[in-house]
Amino acid sequence: MHSLHRRHHLLWLSAAILASWIWTFVAGKDLNWDFINYHYYGAYALLEGRLTQDYFAASVQSYINPTAYLPLYWMIKAGWHSILIAGLLASFHALNVYLAIRLFMLLVPKTKINEWPLLLLVASLAFISPLHLTTIGSSFLDPVTSVMLLSSVYCLLKASQQPLEKIPFLAGCTGLWGGMAVGVKLTNGLYLPVIGFLFLCVVVQKKNWRLGIKALGLFLLAGFIGVALFHGYWSWLLWDVFNNPVFPLFNAVFQSPDFGLFNLQDKRFIGSGIEGLLSLPWEMTKHKAFIYSENTVPDVRVVVLCAVITVGLLGLGIKFLKSQPPTDSAATHHTALLLLTAFFILSFFLWGMTARIGRYAHPLWILVAPLLLAWLLNLFSLSWVRVIGAVILVGQIAIQAATGTPRWAPTSWTPTWFEVVVPQKLKANPHTLLTLGIQSYAVFTPFLHADSITVNLVGQYTQPAGKKMTAKLAALVQDSKKPVMVAFKDKSSQLIFDGQLSAKTRSDIDAVLSVYKLQTTQTECDALMLPFELISGFLWEGSPTDAKKSLQGERLFVCPVEPLNAASYAQVADNLARVDRVFDRIEDACGKQLEPRRMQTVRGMNGWIRTYFNSQNTLASNVDTVHASQFRSSTDIGLGKFKDWELNKNVPECKLFPPAFRWEH
């Protein structure tokens, strides 16, 4: 590559970084749900050795490998300005766009590589990917691991175009980049088998078995090294504490006593099965949340790509049948294009059948751009490709601008990334802090006394109670030598806080705590505060004093807790056992839609509830009737009378959540 090309590459990389910086500033700082839950806490837990001190402080996310969050944690601890922190994160995220350009160069003839309008279209279509825009400059790791995966795919395509002697080196690079992506975030594990399979195809094509075996061996070894490099130490810690190197994942296999004997799988987005996956590219164009992401991120590029690939493959098939093989030069690019297309399709289906969470497919959304333009060049002339690409780009910009959701939680820029307000007694003295709610607010933990303990008691994963309670939890909750406090968000008291719980709130919290032999005391409560200014839309839509902005933040009640008296708990335990028998019977009758089974049942103001982690579906009963609720559905499904289920007679047929049921209903 001569100096002119190097300058061009530097120019494109600089442009990608500059665009990412500008977008980050305009979109605002993202103080997202996951950051408040576990991004910041995870790094703190790793550095301070909290695995043996806290217990599910951020629910199951407490045990996600936090290694890659360390740079963000150190920058925040050093007090760097939030704009600088986000800008540095965005600079790395910009590599996704640059890699889209580099990949495109492997897919097209050299005569088109220097077509700057074409490269600008590739860069723009990659940059405008909705989930990429949403995560640029944020604390999410998906745009970080996407860089690693795209680098792995680049090495794979490069290997298909290189002479035999360079294959082993590229095999090692492919495996190392892919392994590092998996080590940083285990959800990337679905891509490694696809990359390995396609590398095997490349090796077979070279028709040198000795070299092929060596290359595959290097791929596997480098992949293992990549995983171990980022996840090895964390796995060793998890094994040492929980006897499970990926705790709490695959606990049906490792059977750690600190978690249920089942395997976790987030099924919120895959309820519609294979039919929903096949229609997903069209569904992704809609202005609705929870189609493939928690936020509204419509994407027209994917459905266009599917149509173009279909036509393009048919065209190649016809040429093959007519015995019109491409020239050697064109064949090289066709091979790379087919490899990348195969990677996209296979990965899309694996992702769609295992998670279907949009952020996990971040590299696929980046790859839409080079794939789309490369296939268009196989179908149309260069001038038409420019026009079609520009139309797609304008259409995507228009549909994205109409959503008004550039961030999960866009907040104003402040000198520091975030601030918290903690009562002096929680900073001065150690406590055992029990949090209630799907949002654990573990971000507060680093600001408590260093010897304090945090437990998310009831949330995404409801801790077992009674005889099923783990020994560690019992030691923290029932036999704690520290004062026990409960922290929770009370929506009715977000504007005004006077330290007193309403009768309804106290009754509700006591009901939840009762199955754990606890109740609140009558003493005054304190508050934990996470103040921030939530902005509406983009920064150019108003000044910081505009009416569209208002002080939001989060406030938690923090109340003292005491043991529940024996007589009251005995009554609670009897009722709980009765409800559990009914819920167990319903689970057995309803099949796989209520899993994992035998989750902990808790009591609230309006009855008993059992939540199923993998789907976030619920069973509920007021000991008169029983109903089920699907995640994010406002419609309950009646299951008949509690007494009928208890006596096991006249019970209705259990047909919950038909496949056609969509989350947005």
C-alpha cells in the first residue's frame, strides 16, 4: 500500500472519529439502565474483590465479566469530564465504520476502491445503523466487541484472497480476534462457530490438507488464547467462589448451590419463533419498541439487503447454470462476497434463535452497509448504485430522525459522569442493604461504607426463601451481624420526600419481605439519590433551561429492617405453601412457557406473584382467581379459580401466549 493509500485510510478513520464525536455530543450522555445496574458496579466489584462480599448486588448481571468496563471506571474515578470520557469511547466505536470500509474493499474490484462517493455511502450506511448510533459514546460493550468480530471477519476474508503461505498467520489472527470478542462478552460465542466453519471452507478451497490442518489448529489455539486473555481470570474467580466458571450461566451443568439448577436464556424477543425471525427484517422497519431492541430503532436497510441478496444469488446461480464463470480477478471478490454473505445469514439465524436482542448483533448491522453496496454493484452500474445507495441512506436517516430516541437515557453533559447522594450513616457505618426491584441500583454500592454488603433480593431473579434459601443468603439476611436496610423506588414519592412511608407503601414492602422473615421498622427512612437531567430529543431542540428538560434523577427509600415475629411468619409460610402447590400445578400443565420452573413466589399488596426469569412472564393469584401475564403485555390471561386448581378439578386448558402474540400488543 503506497503513501497515498495510507493517507486515504487515515482520512477515512479520522472522519469516522470526528462524526462519532459530533454525534455523541449532540445525542447527549447516555446514563442507561445497564450502567446504573451493573456496568459501573461490575468494575468496582472486580477491583475491590466484592465477589465474596456482595451477593447478587446487580442481580445475575453481577457476574458478567467486567474486565472491559475498567477503562470507563478509571476515567470516572479520575474525575474526567463526561464529554471527554464519551469522546474517547466514541473514538474506539468509530473503528466499526472504518472496518466497514476495509471490508468493502475486499468485496469489489480495485477500480472501484478509490470511488470516494461509493466509500462515503458505505461509511454513512454503516454509521447510520440505529443501534450503532444509540451506543456510540456510551458504556455498552457491543460496539467494542463488534470491532473485534469485524476484525476477525476481515482476516477470514483476507485469508480467502491470500497465497497458501499466509494462511496460518491469518488463521491465528482470525481466531484471536474472535476469541477476544467472546472473552469480553460471552454472548459473542454464537459468532465463533460460524467463523470457524467458514475458515474451514476457505482451507478446503485451498486443497492443501497439511496446511489446512495447521491453519485450523492455529485458529482454535488463538481463539482459546483470546477467550482466556479476557475471561480467564474472571472465570477462575467465579469457579473459586461459586464452582461455576460462567456463574450463573449453565448452572444445570455446574450445579452451584448459589443458584437454581437451570440454564438462563433471555427469551423476551424470541417468543414468535422461526416465523417471527423470518419476518423480522420487515418488522424492523416499524416505529415500535421491543421488536429487536428495548428502544425504538427502526431499520430499513436490513429488509432491502435481504431483497438484494436474494436477487443477487439468483443472478449468480443463473450465470453458473449458463457456464459463465467469473474471471480470476472477479472470482476473488465473488468468493469474499459469498463468504461475508454466508457469515451474515448464518449469524443472523443463530442470533435470532438464541437471543434476538439487537445489541448482540451489532457487527451484523455494520455489515449491512458493505454487503448492500457490494451486491448492488453486481446488479447495477456504478452510477445507479450511487443513486440507489443515496436513496436508502436518506430513507434511513428520515425514519431514524422520526423516532426521537437517540439514547436509551439521554442526559445533559456534566463535569463528571454521574453523582450520587448517600446518607452519612450509610457512608460511616457498614450495613447489609437489600434492594427490591428489577433495577438493582447497584451503582450506589461503591459509595456506601466499604464493609457494607449489597443484595438484590427481589428483581430479575428472585432469591429463594424459606428452606430453599441458600446458606450465603441466610447468613446475610437472617443472621447478619450488620444492621439490615431495604432500598426500593417508590414512584409516589419521587417529587417530595419526608422520610415517612405511606401506609400502602409500607404494607406492600412488608408483604414482599415477609417470605424472607423480615419487615420494616417504624423508624424514619433515608434516601439515596442519583440526580441527573434527562433531556428530550437532541441538544439542538432547546437550551438547558428549555421546558423540554426537567430534573429527573432517581430516589430510593432506604428503611431499617427487623425480623418478622414467629407467629406472623408461620401464617405467611402456610399461605405460601398453599400458593406454591397451585403455581407448581399450573407450571406442569402449561409446558415450556413458564420457565425456569419452581421460581420463588413472593407476596404483594394484591396477591402472590411468581416471575419467570427467562421470559419475564408471571403467574399471579389473589387466592380467588389465577392469571398469567406475558412480558410487556397489559392483558392478563385468566386461568380460572384458585380453588379449582388447588383441588385439581374443573381446571381450564392451559394455552398461554400463542406464537403469534407480539410483544408490542
